[in-house]
Amino acid sequence: MAKTEQITTKTKIAGYEKEVAQLEQLKDFLHNAAKYADCGVHIPKGVLLYGYPGVGKTVMAKSIADENINIIELRAADCTRDNSEEFIQEAFAQAKKMKPCLLLIDEFDKIAGLRDEYYIAMNDKAMKILLQELDSLKDENGVLVVATCNDIRRLGPALVRSVRFDRIFEIGLPSLDDRKKILSLYFDRIKMPKSLDVDYVARVTSGYSGAQLECLVNESGILAIERKQLVIDFDCFQTAMNRLAFHGVEGEIKDSEKHLVAVHEAGHAIVALYLKPDKVSTATIIPQGQSKGHTRMIYDDEICCSENNDGIDDVAIALGGRVAEIIEFGEASCGCSNDMRQAIMSLNFMITEGGKFGYEYLLDYSRCGVISDSQGEKVVAKRIEILNETHEKVKNIISEHKGVFDKIVEALETKHLLSREELLKMVA
């Protein structure tokens, strides 16, 4: 049986004002279908919400309903059985009987996806049944199908064409303003005082989904209780962020590694302090998961719109740890491999996709992004040229500010973690 729900309380959605306004209009369609029919206008038959996992697509879809609108929910997990076709048909039949009704198809791409990595033999049958059932709603003015999916590319064009899905919305990761509202909503649900600046917390969580923000707030509350604190402070939230990012709890730094890791993180930190002082968050040598330490930056939401210098500065910060080790010890450790991978990925994007160094390096999209050997050699040569130039730039920054660099190393070895304010004081 398809799951049937009735919403008795209004679903609370923080942020996403434009998307919520569109959802409210869909609610009006269901309540006043006759009004539109009298004008010769049919209400949208289907709406597709797609986007990154955890952004709240299902919550938004359910928010369309209220106490007067029924919900029939069809989930991907219910459509992996041998009788999935009958299950789909039954869901549509129920929706037609319970008008006004919202038929929610959750994880639509898992039910009728085409991509090989998620291919299930029964998906072909499911897709044919879905096409038939969607077309059967042509004359049903009181039923609205709302589907959610993570990857719209896995849906065949026949499924997502107009009349079957008249409206398609991408639900993106929350913006800075959205994150402030989401964090405030979740913090208000925790019955503990807070001593942290929500605006700053929103800045350092760029790229987090709504589900991740909820998890961070909840984990920070748990940490405060574990530590027998009376309030949730930024240290609780930062610890929760690190655990989520590095998939592990905090460890103890070995004495034999302390100086090496401190030099490495000081290299990242000092380059960031002189190139992007407004983006520095923290630096630590506390190991966590696979990470021996890290320097956290505050990244803007619109990374792709950055200028050339901004992208090169990110590469310089990534190289900071390796260059610092070479200056201090005469060679770099294998612990720099992840930094190098990050730097190369950033450069490859700028050179071959961003076109920031000339058209001659661009990927050949007529050949599905494949480049010739000769062009590949040019890209590699350009990448090495930029890496060498950036290496010298980083070396000069550390050498010119060696006193500050040594202070950061010493402070990290002593305190293990330096806040933004502590780092900024060292270069003041």
C-alpha cells in the first residue's frame, strides 16, 4: 500500500523564500482547481524538485499540503519489489479518489533512472507504468504529482517533458542568508543558551546542506551536555564541524610529529593571513580521522565567479604547508599529497574549463571533453609553470614574515588550536 498522510500542522521551512513562494502557489492550485478550469487553464500536472541530497526537497514537497490536502507518498524503497508496477498503479488510483491530493514520488531517479551505475532491471517497467499513469492525470484537476530527485540527468527526457512535469525547480544549497535562518531555526529548538555568533557560524558553513546544518546544531548541543557546559559555544560547534568533515573524533598529537605538523599548518595559515585575511577561520594540529591537522578557511558561496588572482591565491594557500616544510627541513613529507591534489584540481579547472589562461587550453566539448596528446602536454606545461611561480610566491611570503611564521608554529605546538582572532593578532 502507498503511504497516506494528512498534514495537520504547517511544515516550517527556513530560508528559500522564492522557492517557498512557488510552493504556496501550487497549494492554491489544489485548493482552487475549479477557478482555473473555468478560465480554460489547467493546473500543472507535475512538479519536479531536484538538487543535492539533504537540501530539503522532500520537506518542501510535503509543505504544499495542509489539513485539507491529502498526501499519497510513493518512495523508491517501496518500488524495489517484484510488484512495484502494481504498487505505482495503486498509488495513482488512490490519489484520484482523494482529491485534492498531493502524490509525492520521493527519489524519482531511483525508481525510473536510466544511468548504468544505479540501473535496476525493473526500472524499465516502472518507467513505462509511470508514463501511463502520468498521462492518465490529464483530465484530473485535483491531483498534483510532486517528484524529488538528486540527479535529474538520470531521468529520461520522455519522463520530464511538459504536461507530465510542467515545472522543474532546482533546490540549491542554502545561501548565506538561508543558512542564518536555518541555523536560527534549529538552535531555537534546542533548550539551551547559546554564546556563539550565528552570523559567523553561517559564514563558515558555506557549502553545507540543510540536513548537515541540522546535524551540526544537534551535535554541538550533545557536546555541550557531555562537557557539562551551561551554554553551547563556538568550540562545541567547531568540534562538531570537524567531526563531520573528517569522519572521526579528536586524537592526541604525537610528540614526534608535533613540530612537523605545526610547521605545515603554519605554512597554510601565514599564506592565508597575507593573501586572504578575511577568509581565515582557524588552524589546528589536533589529529582527526585521516587528518593530522588543518587550517580552515571561510569560502564564499559563489566560488566559480572568482577572479584569476583569487583562484591562484587558493592554490598558494594549498602549497603553503609543503613550501614551509621545504624551508624548515629541506624537503617535504608525504603528508602534502592531499594539498597537492587540491591545488592541481583547482588549476585544472581554471585552465581547461574556466578558460582563465586562454582558449588554447580549453577542453574539446565536441569530443566529450577529450583532449589530444599535444593539447594535454600544453595543459601540463601551463600547470607546472603556474605551480612553480606560485611556489616562489609562497616561499617569499614565508621568508619575508619568518618572525610571524615562527610565532604561529610555537603557538600551535603549545595550544594546538588557534582561533581567527589569535591568528589575526599575530600579523597585526
